[in-house]
Amino acid sequence: ETLSSIAGKYKDITYQDIAKANGIHNPNNIYVGQRITIPNQPASSPTHPKTDPSFKPVDDSTSIGGSKGSGCGECKITVELLNNLVGNSGKWFTGKGGKSKTYRAEYSTYTQVHGFDKKEFIKILKRKMKKYTIDKSCYHVAHFLSQIIHESAHFDTTLEYGSGHNYEPGVHKDAIKNGNTHKGDGKKYRGRGLIQLTWKNNYRDYGRSRGIDFIHNPHAIGNNMENAIDASCWYWRHHGAIHKKYGAKGDINILIDHEKHNVKLVTLAVNGGHNGLVERQRIFKKLLTKWKLK
């Protein structure tokens, strides 16, 4: 847990409120087993949602996005489904696809995600999709899965294979505009997470949304599955590459609401181009067939 994720479970509570109530000077520094007081809660209210009798944990085999009348099929995410989509029934996030020394040296330290338990991965994925309302409909889910599968090289990595040199100031024309102003920023702020969060400005903005300093600890996005998934969901709802069309302002859900079959449009919002479009389309169509969507 983080103070930000805890705050998200309560109405009108921010992570700053919780930090102040508990005398926590560094919101990044909480530990397992620590008791956290939630401020401004009625005395009769539970201090944690899991103590509420009405609280029900998400079953990793249940469907998501399938509310009645939403137009969804069963929309179930299972280990079997994802194994089939990525074409790998073995371990995920092994980094085998990365060949460069730079990548191998860095990813070898990402021990918290190597071979990550698949059922736990799905539980986190569903929870984060619910948090960011990406489970609004099965079309949102299908697009999201097709994009994260391709971007993560079929769940092989949470770190971009490239060295990041292409994002250096003086190399990339938009480097300075995106916050990469010093030599080495390209490597430091290259793609991490499932959707490969890139650029210093994005690391800064995402960190502010979570109350976590990812500028000085960029590895925390790649070497923590909660962060790797959460960062991808955050990007999907807030920092997509398309802003003017349909007034999306970076919210990819809005694009899907208007053009639910347009993988090319969603890919442009995720990738800034159309790299891997054919594969993204193939995965999306496979999900439409599996979930009996038109």
C-alpha cells in the first residue's frame, strides 16, 4: 500500500490529509504492519474498508466491466486467457527479449517483478483498472489489454529494451520540452511500466499524482508491479498522446467511447505513432471474438 492508494479508498481524503494526521513527514516512507489513522471519519465508521462487512475482495476469476446494459460479453480476465494472448504459458517478465548490455544490467536488478506470480498480477491489474475506471466496458478492457501486451513485449518486461539514448537532449527534438534537459536523462527516464512511461516530465507528473518521488527513484516504476500497472493506468486516463480529438485531453477512454473499434486511434494515443499496429489489432480482434463482442 501507499498513502495515495489508501486515500483513494475514502471519500474526500487526500494522501496529504493522512500524512498530516499520522505525523508522516515523508509520504513515501511507510512500512508493512504500520497502523494508519484515517482523519475525518465518523466514530462508527470502520478505519479500513476491509473491516466493513459490505466490503468484498475482487475474485481474480470474475468478470470486470460487465455491468448489465454495458454491451459487454463475459469479459473475464484469467491466466489461461492471458497465456493464450501473449503466447507464453511459462514465466512472465523474465526480460529474455532484451539483448543490450545496458538493458540486461538494469533489468537484472528488477528482482521484484521477475517471474511475477500470474494470479497476483491479474488481481492487481483488475484492481487498478477499477481504480481508473478502465473497466467501464469490455471494449475499454479489450483495448487496454491489447496495448499493454504489445508495449510490454508480451509481458516480458517492465523496462524499455532500448538504452534511452534516443531521448537525450540534442538527440531527440522534443527532449527538452519533455523535461530531459541533462545528459543521462534519456537513460534515466526511458520507458518503464506496462505502457512504458517515458520522459522526465511524465515521471514528475505521475509522481505528484501518487505522492511519490519518481524523479529521484525512477526504478520504482519498473521494479514494482503495483507501480508498473498503476503508471500505465494513469497514463491511459490522463496523459495519452491525443488531446484535441473529442476533447479527450489525454483520456484514452474518451476516444474508445466514440470509436470503440479503432485500434489505430488508440495506438496513436498510446505510442505516439503506429508501431506494432498489426499485432495490437490482432490481439484486440481475438478478445472481441473471445468475449462475443460486435
